[in-house]
Amino acid sequence: MGKRDKVDGERLAFIPPQMPTLVEQPPEDDGWVHEAKLDGYRTQIIIDKGGVRLYSKNGRDWTTKYWPIALAVDLPCRAAILDGEVIVSGERGTPDSVALEAAVWNEPSELVFVAFDLLHLDGRNLTPLPLLLRKHALRQLVEPGLGKIQYSDHFERGALANFGVIEKTGFGGIISKRSDSPYRSGLSKTWLKTEYS
């Protein structure tokens, strides 16, 4: 186990998130995967002997605000750290950023967690592994469906072609990630963000 995995009483510690660098166009060369930009609240779910906790991107414990998600966490593992975003789905099934803030305070039952990375699993630090291996492990952990905990799919080629399709569906842009990259906290050149104007 690495330094990040030091556990106090078998409790896992929050890992500061990896953040994408803003660019004008998504990369078109091989070796990148692309996900829809969700425009939600970046959130980390930690599951360990102490139970389930949810943290904001700044490391604040938001478990009580996100209690319906915490109660819905029932994954086939003893311990895990999932990186993702809390969203509210709009009428077209895409994230509704306007409704999100209201839901946090007034209708938390509408909140959904969309997982896009897995940083720890049952005693193993996954951050040094390539992104696609982490996403494969995450896909095994989070079953497909429209529950409170969802998996964020990705596509591997033709980002610009998919950029237009994603824009029409109401997403805010594209997050492009190097498929072979480890997870590193802080601003990253291996995660790139392209936004719609």
C-alpha cells in the first residue's frame, strides 16, 4: 500500500481529485478516451470499515447532504474509493445544473452519483494503474442501470464527431483522458476539458 493508503483504524483517507486542463479542442490522436462533461458536483465516495462517506472536491464531508446516495451504496466490495460527480437528471436524461443546487438543499432524493474512476479497491491502491484498467475494475463494481450509483461510459475515437452529438444531447462538453495514465491529484495535462461556448 502506498502513502495515500495509510489507514487510521482501517479508514481510508480522502484523495484530492485529479483536475482537467481546459483546452479549445479535444485531442484526436490515439491513446485518449472521452467522456461527457457532466456539470455536476465533483464527489468522492469512500467505503470502508467505518461505513460510507461522501466528500466534496475540497475534502469536505457531505455525507449528510448526499444521504440518499450514501444509503444506496451497496457494492460488492469491503473497501473502495470512487471518483465521480453528483448530478440531477433533467427531462432529457442529461444533467440539470440549475436543479442540482436546489436538490442538494430541498430534494436530495433526486441526486445521482455518476462514477468515472476507481482509486482504491479492497486494500489495493489503484492510482498507479492505467486509466482503462481502473475503469474496467469500476465497470465490474458498478452494475449498469439507472440507480443512484451509475457508471460513466466513454468512447475512444472520433472525439470531434462525438463532440457535436454530445452537444446536441445537452451535456456541457467533453473530458478527454489519456488511456494509459495513472491517477495524479491536482491539475493535469493527461485529463483535458473541452467546453461548449
